[in-house]
Amino acid sequence: MSTKLITLIAVLAVVSGAFWTGYLKGWYAHSEHINSQARAKRLETEKAVNTGEKKAVDANVAAKVIYRTVYRNVVKYVDSPNRSVCQFDD
């Protein structure tokens, strides 16, 4: 009876070890799959952010040019000696 019990315990240990090995293999495969998806999504997001940042820099440069143009026009008006002279078409 003792031999049968030892054999049963050994068989259960081998089966549970095989089950646990398969479980871990599946778990690690799933983990790698999720990590690769996250990596791809991160790269896609970084590309979108870089595109947005480039557009923001371009818009900022364009805004500075517009600001300087407006500023120069205002300076011309303020420096003009006839700025308070109003002439109406009659």
C-alpha cells in the first residue's frame, strides 16, 4: 500500500508540475503579447505627439511673425505726426 501511495504522489507531482509549467508558459506569452501591444501604442502616440509639437512650433513661429507685423504697423501709426488729424470725405 505504501508503494501505491508513493507512486500516486509522484504521478500527481509530475502532472501538477506539467500543468504549472504550461500555465506559466501561457502567462508569459500573454504578458509578452500585451507588452508588445503597449510598445506599439506608445510608438504611435509618440509619433502623434511629435507631429502635434511640430505643428505647434510652426504655429508659434507664424504667430510671432504676425505679431511683429502688427507691432510695426502700430509703431508707424504712433510715430506719424498726423495721427490725430481726421479728414472726412464730403
